[in-house]
Amino acid sequence: MTTYTTDRDGQEHLEYHGSTAIERIRKQYGKVRREWLHFNSVREAADFYNDHCASCEVA
């Protein structure tokens, strides 16, 4: 599962593949910043991903 969201200053990309970690990639003003979000369980990671991405989906 992956998703993109954009805002006026840059772009954020989340990658989640069913583990306890989500990779967040932020691109802003030509700079790329990567960080890993670690969770205690797969359920917790999936809930975060689904909650965060539900408001970001585009048709």
C-alpha cells in the first residue's frame, strides 16, 4: 500500500507493506527527507496508515 498527498509547499509519500514500520518520504523545496515510523504491532501501523491516508485519498 502506498499513497501520495500534496500540499502547497511540497509532497509527502507514505509506504506501508504490512509490517510494523511505515516509511515517510517528504519532498519540499528540492530536498528529500526520509524517516521510518515504528509501531509496536502491525495493527497499530495499519491503523495509523489508514487513519492518515483516509483524508488524503484522491479519485
